[in-house]
Amino acid sequence: MPRIQVLPDQLVNQIAAGEVVERPANALKEMLENSLDAGSSNLHIELLNGGTKLIRITDDGCGIARDDLPLALHRHATSKIASFDDLQRVATLGFRGEGLASIASVSRLTLTSRYQDDSHAWRVEADHGNLGEIEPAALSHGTTIEVHELYHQLPARRKFLKSDATEFAHCAEMVKRLALANPDKQFTLLHNGRAALRLVAGDLARRAGELLGEEFVTSGVHVDEGFGPLRLYGITGSPTLGKASRDAQYFFVNGRFVRDKVIQHALREAYRDVLHHDRHAAYCLFLELDPETVDVNVHPTKIEVRFRESQAVYRFLLTSLTKALAGTRAGAGNGQVQPEQTTVPAGIDPDTGEVLARPTPQPASTAAAAPASAPRAPTYAELAARQQAIPLASAREGLGFYDKLIGDLRRDTGTGSTPQPNKSEDSSPIPSSLPWQPLGEPVAATRPETAAPQPAPAASMPADDAPLIPPLGFALGQLHGVYILSQAPDGLIVVDMHAAHERIVYEKLKTALDLRQMPTQPLLIPHVFAADRLDVATVEDHGAELAQLGLELSVMSPTQLAVRAVPLLLKDADVVELARAMLADVRTVGISQMLAGRRNELLATMACHGAVRANRQLTLPEMNALLRDMEATERSGQCNHGRPTWFRLTMKDLDGLFMRGQ
């Protein structure tokens, strides 16, 4: 057995390099972090052969003094920390003091630096750990570091490197992470003499748009939440634009890119009921907290962290991101969070969404007093609130189709009579006996969940600056009993009515259960159905807990169950299928876990059975009521399973389909 001996420093550095410098991207990261810690605002990076042949970084930081150049390449020598207390509150990217020493031990390294106001720069070279003499050099300011032939004398390590293209991809990803964390810095990346990346200094939105795409920024949700010493800010992607992989997930803790199980689990939970099961969220988020409450000295690569109060961080992340995603509404644009309460514009019925009255033309005296201006063509948004007649014979011949499609509007009024058109529209070629009114006329309507008809509210004039059209517009009709077509200010809205109604019912069920105010609908005649012994046993064991959810079941016989009450929001659902689905979920998971950890999954099952089904014909007031509910419901852009509930086709998109203006 050999005696214990102390290893030479060069061998120790080469051993450490196996963890710190796994590939060229890791060496690039260590050197870029040193440049950022030095206060650099402009970083120029050059690579050859994916970084295996050459890595050159030039910065404009504070530089390194002449006497400190050899120490910069010495193991465990650093200017970042000096004591154990400093290690407890690390605020810099680098602090171990082994990065440059490890890189120098497995390559030919040249370090040239000019310290602040020195008259000239100094240079030192290291050949696989062997330091040379310090020499004067020419450099305007900052530091330049060159790494040649990484792992050239270590073939056992070099053979594990991949192709040049793969290694460059890892290097580019490393630059992207640091560039996102430092949007106020300028980055330039060249590979084999060609510019691969040029990023000018700016704000986070601009930097994220350049690296993650403008669509990510415009459609994403902007987050900025704080609680005590914790702050979460950045941009998280729209659930509708989920990715097939996790390559667009960037999370930073105090400016350091990390991958942590606590963080990833909190983000997944926040997206659980708005993101499709086979998609991944995209985000660029920053968590700021006291450096003393997070340990960054966990792994040599510094990509892992450990929180002192991990549960508090978890709850903060989950609450903040859930709140941000809950603030989104269908019809919101540019990824902005809409207010909690949706304000209905003046002149619009809040129940049906119909326009009660249109602005009347200005009197001649008022028009004469207004300054003369050049005539302009009305915009699509201005034309959207009124419906024009088509002076064609075919318009009269095809009225039977529209009477069949939306003729039940007359029956919905409850009086059997048709509202009289405005006097100003008497010249319209459409007969007044047709049971529908142009968009903008007052009509009586009922909400989908209201049994009794309601008369139309009195017409009121909207304010001059009040928008006449809500975000999701007004319904035009149904397509194959599945989709609602709506006219919006900027084009056409297509809504999946089942998915949209499912989200609305789901959110109402969650709110009712949270408030312990789940309204129920007793059934005059109980629904009796055949059930197996397991279902009967489930009702006997958990009947009281099921009643908390609004579903009252009783045992009629060893093979029969009866449904005596259902949640009021699901009164129109197939109560037998609803009961069987809930019993299956409870039997699989257990009622205690279902009510605690997997409550939302059970409510999603209930909402799916209570949502309006495909091929059900809706009236125009019902469609408009659904659109208004979508605008006021949290997360209504996606159904419970993460599928989108609506899409927008702008007039520009439609004009392109028909080659208008080309």
C-alpha cells in the first residue's frame, strides 16, 4: 500500500478542471463571469472550432494590477471573498478562485490586462500550468484573455468533446444566459471569424426579444411581484405558446443562472391547469433575495443553489406566478395583465354584451363649428359596430337560411314579437318581419344559466370616447356547432365554445369551493343508476365529503345509487356521468388527497361535464354572454387542459388570404 502524499499543484488543478472545465462552454463561462465582476460593459468574444482551438475574451473592466497577474492564475486566489462571513453572502458571480487556474492547467493561456490608470498593460503566459515571466504589453484598457488548444495535451479528456458545431452551440447558449442576466451590457460573439451574435445594451424586453423572439415578449406575461426581501420579475411566456422542449426556460437567482428542483416544481405547478400536458412553458424570470439566505457554494459549476427557507421561496414563486397568470383574460393584447374587474363600456348591455344604442350623427351646427379636415375612410373598428345591408336580390332569397340559423332570437324575447327597428333604418331592404336585428339594436336576451327571460335594459348613449366593442367583439354565429365566430375591432375571433365554457365553470367552481359556498341544486326526482360494489362502497365511506363538493349521493340498494343534488353550476350536465366520473377519481386517488393536493383535478373533471357540449345550438345572446364571461374570467385564454380557447385573425391576416392590396 503506497504512503499518503501531497499532490503537486499542477495535478490538483488538472483534477479540478475535470469538474470546473468540462467543455469549452464552461471555460467561457468562468472567464465571462470574471469580466462581468470587473464591471465590464462591453464584452467581445471570439471562438475557433467551437472553442477547442481558441477562446478570446476582450472586456473594458477595471483590469488586473501587474503584481496580481500571477495570483489570478494561482489556485484559490481571488479578490471576491476574504473570510467565511464573505462566503455566507456572496454577491459576485465568481468567488472560488479556481476557475482560471483550472483552465490554465489544461491549455495554453495568455492573460493581458491594464489596471485602471496604469501607463501600459502587462501580460503573463501559462503553458499547461507552467507560468512564464510578466512582460509589458500594449492594451488600451480592460483585460484580454486567450485560451489556446484546450485539452491538447490530455487526449483522454479531449476525446469526450463533441463536434465543433455542438461545442459552439453550448458556448452560444452560455453567452445567451449571461446576456439575458445582463441586458445593460453589450455582447459580441464571433465564431471562425463570422459574427454569430451582436447584442447592444438595452432593457430586458429588448434583450429577450432578440434572443427569445418578439412573439415571446409581446404575448408573454410581465411579472413584477415582491414580498419582504423577495422579488420576482421578468417575462413568462403565454401558455398558448408552449414549447416542445425546455430550451427556452431561463431562471436567475441574484443574477446567476440556476437549475433548481424547488424552482422548477413551483413553475410547473403554476402552469399546471393552463398548459397542455405535452408542452413546456417558456420564461425569463429573475429572483432577488438576501444573499445570506441562499447558498451558491453547492457545486463547482455554480449552477445549483440551496435555499435556507426553501418552502417560503416555493410558496412565494407559486403565488406570484399564479397571480400573474390569473390576471390574464381572453382578448388581452401584448401580453399585458388585465385588471381584476372588467369594465363594460357605456352603451353595452353587461348581461348580453349587445350594443344598446349607437352614437347619433352630430347636428349640422356642431359640425359646422368643427374645424375642417380632410375626409378619410372609416376604419374597420368604426364599421364593426354597425351592420350594413347588401342591396342584392340574393339577400332576400337567402333570408330563409338566416331565419333558420338565428331565428330563435324572436322566441328568446319571451313576447313572440320582434323589436321594432329604428326609424333611421326604415329604408333598409331587409324586411322588418325578419326575426333578427342589426348589430347595435336592443334585443332581449337570457344568459345561458338563467331560466327566465329578461327584458332589455333601457338604451343609453355611450360617452364620446367610450369604446363600442369589447375585446372579444360580438358574436356573428356558430360554425358546425363547435366554434363561435365573433367580429372584433381588428378582425375575426374564433372561440372553441366548449373549451371556453369549461374554463369559466372551472374557475367558478374553484372560487365557490375556496369560499365554502358551493351552491347546490336539489333534484325533484333523484336520478337512480346502476353502480358496482366499489362505487357503492365509495359513497358509503365518502358521502359527506362529496356533499362538500355539491354532489349528494345516496345508496338505494347494493347495486344502485341515486343522485339527489348536484352543484348549481353543473345543473345542466349529465348527472349520472358526472357522478361516475367523480367516483372514479375518488376511488383512484382517495378523497383526502383529492380535497387537499389534487382538488383542481377533481374540479376540472366536474367542469368538463358541466361545460356546453359541441353541436349545441346557441343563440346570439348566449354567444355574447359567453364572450363577456371569457373577458372577465381568469386564465380564460386556455381551457383546463391547456388548450387554447380562442384565436384572432386580424384584418391584415384576412386581407393577405385574399391578396387584397397586392
